[in-house]
Amino acid sequence: MSIVMGTPGVQDLEQVADILSGWQYDGGPLHLHPGDLGWHSLRGAAATAGSLRVWSREGQVLAIGLLDGPDGLLRMAVDPEVREDEELSRQLVADVQDPQRGVLAGGGAIVEARGAMRFAGLLAQAGWRPDEPWTPLHRDLSSAVDEDLIVRARVRIETIGPDRVDSWVAVHWSAFKGTPFTEQDRRDFRDWWLTMANGPFYQRATSLAAFDDHDDAVAVATVWSAGPGRPGLIEPMGVSRDHRGRGYGVAITVAAASALREMRSSSAIVCAESSNTSALSTYLAAGFTARDQVADLQRGA
């Protein structure tokens, strides 16, 4: 039977996340994770389902792709058992290359295909070139996390629910936007966060914030489990621009790793742009180990 591609419905999202969870393992590539779907679900369950592409053969899901944002980024995960499958790899390339297939439009695009070496190799043969490098980072959670770095930073870690979401979104905005945080921005981001928290993935997640001795929120993170014995993802992690250089990023990252251990994750994983030396130094200081750099593949406009 031939390989077919489809877009799941909202009712299928938990099943898609379960399949992705089964493809996560220590020592494997840091590819598309259920937590990536969870963070994407800020946009809502229907929008998330519409951004997914699923490839199957005889009812077995072989690959899952997430169209992430407006800039032609396709983030992929391929079942570890079929990463070298020639038929699948060629079908993926054909679907990615042809705008009529409804995966990527024509022109510039980026494909993240970590671990799917045959697929990536065929894209390279078709003229795709390496994009900017990323550094995967990993922290083993088989033993207890030393929280001394939290103590040294003199912060209090809280789990964030709907009643404290304003503090969380304000720090995230400062960390990643850096522009004035208007009242409309606050309302919009709060609504998006609540959409995510009420969505189909958030039962796998915990959101955290670090508060300093003035009770100001200074750093935030959300962690996502792929189930017991599998790597859990930190997505996102950020520090308020007004509170950087004080160890708060390291503290919230250690707290995130500790939260994942409580969720019975085998390890904590994250991938940072190699050019982001500040993020890399934060993760390394929090006990993560850097692995070999990886690069997505890009197609010019």
C-alpha cells in the first residue's frame, strides 16, 4: 500500500502527541516533540491540527510534520524504525517540493529533519542547503537535581496557573519581544496562554516562574513530558531583560529540570541557536551537556 499524507482533526491531536512521545528516547535526535505541539497550541487546537501533516502506510504513522509560523518552517519527526526507508524518504521529498501537495508553498522554506538522514540527504541532492547551526543540549535526570543554584540566586520557584499567568506572560514578553508591553498585549497573550492551558496537550506540561526577594517575576519556563522514562522538553525558557546577569536563567533551568524529574522524565532536553551564546552558557551552567551541532535545511526564494 502506498504512503498517504493527511491533516489530523482536533479529535486526533492527543493520538498524534502519543505517537510523537513514543519516538523520543535518550541518545536520539532532538526532533519534533509533543511539547512543540503544546507550545504551538497557543494558537488553539484547530489551528494546531491544521498545521500538522501526517504520513502513514497501511494505517501506521511514519512521519509527522508541524508547519511552525508564517516563514515556511516545517519541523519533522520520523519514526526511528523507518528513518532509512527509501520509499518514505522519497515521498517526503516529493511532498515538500511540490506546493500543490499542501505542505510548503513555493519559494524560501526551511525543513528541520533531525535524525532523518536519508530524507535530509535527498533534500540536499535537490539543492537544499544547511541553515544556521543549532546546539542540542541534554541533562540526565536519573539522580536528584542539585537545587543549590536556585538557593544561590535567591529566588522562589512557583508553579504558574491561571491565577498567576500575568506574571508569566510579562516576563516572557520581556525576554523574547523586548518591546513595550501594552495592556492589549497583556490581554492577548493571557488569552493565548489560557488557550494553551485548556488545550489537548497541557496535561503533559508544567509552567514555572522565579520570583526575586522583591516578589518580582524574573524568569519563566514551561516543561513538557513525553511520558515516564523519556526525554522531557523545556520550551520556552526566558529571563526578563531587566534582570539578566544575576543567575536567574540558570535557576529557572535547574527548576525546570527538577520539575521534569518529578514528572518521571529520563532527561531534560532543549535546542538553542549556536549563535545564542548567552542561552548556551545558561544551559551549560545548569548542568546540561552540549551535543554535536545540527543544521536545518533551507531552500532559497
